[in-house]
Amino acid sequence: MSTILKIDRFGPIENLELEISRGTYVTIGLPNKGKSYLMKLLFLITRLHQSPVLGGPEDPEGAFKFMFKELYGEEGVKLFNASKFEIYGYLYNLTFEEGRVEIEEKEVDLVPSSCEAGSRTEVNLTEASLDVLSTSNLIAVMPPRNEKERLALLVGGLIVGTSYCEVEMTVPIFTGRGFSRMKEKVDVALLPFSVFLPHGRSFVIEHYSLSQEYPMEFSGYLKLYQSMRYRLTVYPWLKALELNKDRLSETQIVNKVMKEVTGGYVEVKNGKLLFKGVNSTVMVHSSADAVKELVALASSEILASSNPFSYLFIEEPENQLHPRAQAILAKTLPNIAEVLMFTTHSPFMIIGSCLNSKRRVRFVYLGKEATVLSCKEIMNEIPEITEVSLEQLEEVDKNWNIITSKEN
């Protein structure tokens, strides 16, 4: 038995439809409307093993403390007690009892005035059907324990979008010879709400900028910096198709594969997962620079436990990466999402995907007859690679599209 609730108080996200099993208790944190806030909490979406979200509207810190304990045990309690929190916005507390929906709203006004807010939102998730807020899923708000975890939050659960601020963190920087740590100014923008969809993740990430130096100019709501900058942009799939229509419409087969990969959703019926063919929303990384962050996560165990029903699109992940770093990346990417699709120029990414993927890999080669090739066929096309210079890499055909999907 489920209760369907329509909520129209999400600001830019209107008519958000939640379908939640009866008896589930959910606490949702939303930014305070019309105000700015300092981002000291990162969104971590973590599945607890059949543990409900606890804590009440009168004690939001108690709810967060419970989450810490569930996730990290007694060490989590120590971590929580040692952390300084800035709780922002409204807490909407939804309870579902005997088919009745109760909503309690409490404003938490701990917003410092030092952070300017923006109002830009890339997309409107109107009437998104969310069927995942259950006792096995938790929306938690917490700081990361270390740099790798912070980056994992960025890839796996950080939601950015409507407000902007700058914080300072210690992050790993890939230099080509390895990783070094340095303090960086991090610009973060936040979207009010996030959730795992049954057919994938629906994230709106307007930008994530990591800079080394002071801004040299300000353009719109995005600061530009003189040196190293990472940008991460995520759009719903239809938006991404529009932005990339010239590339994606080159052949009919690409459009067909796109439709097969993204044109549906998963639902649970009689204890089984079923795929139904309708338009869906997927996660799209349209900036290859963001892959520098992904490389730092190559050995992270956090990605291994990411939502199994997720889609990931990355445009040319090898850009600005040393071939060795590309090989490291190829070991991780094919296995972090239900469906991964990326375009690449790099034979390291192609062969690495074949050798390291636990799933079926398909290739769409746009340079020839636009046919789907298997790993065996593609390996015959590309000679075995041991050492390849950057100059040789540039000679590799630039029209490879790699699609990996689950065996079934």
C-alpha cells in the first residue's frame, strides 16, 4: 500500500510527486527561500540496510547524529560531535500513517551573511515520479571524512544548483606524476532536493568549480580563474540531447542506441525489477574536465556501493589526462553505473573498458559503417598497446562512442 503526495513548495521544482510506502518517515532539507547560506554540509545519498530515517522536526541535529551512528558506528558519533554544522533552510518532515500524510515545516535560520546567493536553475523537474524513498534508502546531510569521500560525494550524491558560495577545503590534485594535496577555494552551488530515481539518478548540477588562484573576472554567476579549474555540469537527458544534437545525430544507429539505453524506467512488480519504455532522466557530465575528479576515485570503495540503477554519460573523459591516468580511469568507470556511455579518442579507454568491465561492452564506431562491435571485434581493430606517446594518441580516430551496459 502506498501513499502518493504532490508537493508544490520546492521553489524551482514544482509538482514533485512522491510515492512512499506507508509507515516511512522522511526528513528533507531544503534551502531557505530567498536567502543565502554557507555550504558546509554535503549531500550523501546512502542506502542503510532496512533502517528507516529517524529523528523529528524538533531535533534535526538528533536525526543527523543518528545517521552518523548508522553509517560509521561510534566513530561517527565522535565525528558528528567534532563537526561544526550550518543547517540551512526548511526541514519538511513527512510521515505516512494509516494512509494519512502529515507535513510539518520548520524553518532553520542559521544562514551566515557572508555567502551570496544566486537564483539560476538549469532545469525544472516537473512531475518527476519518485518511487524510492523507502526504508532502505536514506537522504543524509553530512560532511565528508576525507578527500576521497568528498569527491565521491561529488560524483555520487552532491547536488548543486540554485545558490552559490565559496569554501576552502584540502583536496588531492593530480599532477601527472601522482597526487599532491593543497588547500583550494571551492565554489559550490546547490539545488534544493535530490533523490535516486528507480531508473537512475536525477541530478541537476549547474557547476562545480575548483580553483587555485583568485578570480580574474566574474561572468554571470560563474567565477573564472587564471589557473586550474574543474567544471561539472549535469543536465536531464533531453537537455543533453539538445545541447549535443549535432554530435548525437550523426548516425541513426547512435540515436537508436541512445533510445535503448535511456528510453525507459524500472519498476518493482511481484518482487521483480521490470523495465518500461518511456522517456527517462539520466546523469550527464558534459565537461570532460570533471574526470580529473573521477581519477582520484579510481580505488575508492564508495563508488562500488552506488545506486545500481544509475546512468552516467561522460564526454571524452581522457581529455588532459596522461595515458597512465586514462588506464586507471578505465578500470573504474565501466563498473560504477548500470549504464555507462562515453565518447573517447583514446585506445586506453577502449581497451581498458574491455579488459576491466564486468558487463557487456558495445562500441559504436562512427568512422566506418556505424555498426555496433563487440570487445573481441574492437580489439582486432586496435593493435595491442604497451607504450603510446601523446603524439600517437592524437592520430587515433576521434569518433569512438563507447557504450557499456549490464549483461542482461
